[in-house]
Amino acid sequence: MKIPVGVSARHLHLTKEDFVSLFGYEELTFLRDLTQPELFASNETVTIKGSKKEINNVRILGPFREYSQVEISKTDSYLLGVNPKVRKSGDLEGTDFITVIGPKGEISVPVIIANRHIHITKEEADSLGIKDDDKAYIKINGEKSGIIEVFYKVSNSAYKELHLDLDDANGFLLKQNDEVEIIQ
């Protein structure tokens, strides 16, 4: 079964409280929809700062969440001087923290490298006998082909798509909306 690829650049998710600490107002402003239902890129950006360097213009994704987290690539981690764990979104126990700087303040936020995952609806997962966090294997064809292990991310509403960070996508010469094949 073929599915499209979604390439995820560095970004962050915030609680409303953390957002207010950084910006001094209470609502994200809409920039554009993302492929996953109800998710959007906001106009707001921040600076993330590690022990070595900082990266400006890091996009905040909405809506607000029950937890704050920064998602970066391994390449970003070398530049910043942080050592994030590869984790499922929201699995923040034992993770490093990074400084997030906004126009009205700064806070310390957990930082992760998001695991490779396939978004799938609960309805489709149930019909296929798939549970959240089940493993799958993806075959990538092309100049730099390969097989990678990924995990299912089951939710009530989802656009079926493989999410890779920029390092993984670049490593296989993949771009947004390229197609890959689920082989298990």
C-alpha cells in the first residue's frame, strides 16, 4: 500500500500558558493548514537556544496542547548543543530541555527528535488490526532506496501519511508528498 510522505521541519507545540509567557497575548494567529486535520502553522515564531548556538524563526504549530515540546532534527541538535531523545510526541520523561525565546519572555521546554510514524484513523486501524505504537516497515524506492521501521500513530481523525523529520527525508532524497510503500 502506497502512502504520501510528510516532511517535518523543526517546530514546537505549546500550552496556552507557555504561549502567553512568550508572547503576552492569548491566541495563535493562523498562517496555513497542515495536512493533518485541525492542525495549523501559526504566524508566530520563536528562537530556540542551546548551549552552543540558537536558531531563529522556529514555527509554532497549533492548536495549543496539554504539553509544550520542541521538535528538532539530529543535525539541529549538533548545532544547538543539545542531546534530545527520539520519542513519540508527548513522551517527555527524561528528555533534555532547550530555551525558547519569544518577544515577551523566555521559558525552558523539553526537546525531542520525533519518531518516524504513520498517521492513521482509529477506524482504519481497527479494520486492519493495528494499534497505536505498532511497528510497520516502509520501503523507499529511488536513488537512495531502503527499508525503515516506523510506528503507527492512531487518532480519531487523520490524513494517512508517513511523517519523517528533515534528516530522514534528506537521507533518502524524499520530499513532501513523495510516495513510499508500507510492506507490513
